[in-house]
Amino acid sequence: MSMVQQAVEIGAPLHAVYEQIATFENYPRFMTGVQRVTRVGADQTHWIMDVEGRRREFDAQITERSLDKRVSWATTEGPLLAETITLRPMGETRTQIVAQLEADVAFLLPNDRHGPETLRRRLKADLDTFKGLIETGELGGLHLRGASSKRLPGAPGAAPGDIRADPASPASVAARARGGRPHPGAGWGTSAGEFSNANAGTDVDITSAPRITSAADLDELAPGRRIGGIRSVSGGVAAMGGRSMGSRDVRGDGVVNEEERGGDHDW
């Protein structure tokens, strides 16, 4: 008989780890030699193992299941196998599990002269495998490494690489901004040309501005450029902040106070 103990720290919340370690049907995915574990009663399980090429079956009893604290089981017939797994929170998103395994080495490793040491290494490898399954989301559906990979559904029929395929990308947002007139100054694909007064439908007296002879010439102005002198803005309905603009004088130095200005690109 031998008893070995190993521990591992997992990057997952305590309860998420407990749920998976208390689900015995998961054991074939990380426990060496275990082929199948079937629940046959409230606290009874049936195990099928491959022991050096030979099929072995036995029943086991779940002796303890303390929520988020401990899971224990032991065989009720055949070879002695018993394990206690204790869980300890290491913060909100990390959990340590400590496994104590008692086993009949002659049953598990009949041809291994270094049975206890091999059993210890095997237990550590099993815990590391369990850790990997949890952290990569293969057990429990958790995805804990790196940034969220959640994507919004793209436009129907959008090919890979098409900006419509990922509506959350900056390129897609910018494309929608150009077609949907977002608030000026939003920062997504805006420019003096895209949100100039010429495109906004505002009538502005531009005849005396240097090098400006038509509304199209407004696109040549760099964002935030001031036009000196007193200018008169007149007439019509302007799509600026959703308000109609009557005649008003802009300050002689070309500065508009913040209350009157909707954004850097409004002028």
C-alpha cells in the first residue's frame, strides 16, 4: 500500500473547479488508466480501467462531497483505491487542489519496481492535465486565458476579411460612421471633409475666406483651422446639434464658445 500527495493551482474560480472535480464522469479525461466512470446510484460509481493492457472493473463509493471544499471516494470491492481532493480558494479567480491518493501499487503498477515514485509522478501529471482542461475551457465551458474571443454576428454572406464580417472592429465602425453621420468628433473615420459645413447643409458666408471660392473648398481646411475676421452665418436649417440656426455673429478672432460648438468638426 502507498499513499502519495500532490497539489496544483488552477486559474479558475473555486466553484467552477469544484463542479468539475465532483463530476466523476470527467475522470477518464485526466486520470491515467481510467476508461469509464458511470454513476450507478446517488453515491455509487462503476469504474473501468486499463491496467497495463488488462481491463479491470470495480465499484466505488463517494464518501464525501462538501460543496466547494472536498471530494472523497474509495473502492468497495477489489483493489484498494481511495482519494481525497481538497479545494482551497487562492483569490477570486484561482483555486488550489490537493489530492491524496492511497493505492494498491501491486494492482496499479504490477511490473514497476519504483511503484510509489511512479504513482506520485502519475498523480502530478493527472492534476496538471485537469488544470489544463479547466483553463482552456475543455471542461466546464470556461475560457479563462487572454481577452474575450466573443464576436458579434457579421453581415449575412460577408466573406472572411470583409469589414462587415466583424461589426465590432474599428474598420466596420468607421464604415458605418461614414454612412450614418455619427456625432462629429466621435473619432471613427471623421475628417474635415466628411463632417464639413458643406456636407452638413449649413449656409456659411465663405467668399472672403482665403483660398475658399466654393463649398467644396472647405474640404481643404485642416480640422480646427480658424478663419480670421468677422463672419456671418445665415439662414436655413442646419444639422448641427439638431438645432436650427438663425443669423448670428461669430467672434472676430474666429473662436466659438463651447456651448455653441457641437464638436471640433462642426466648423
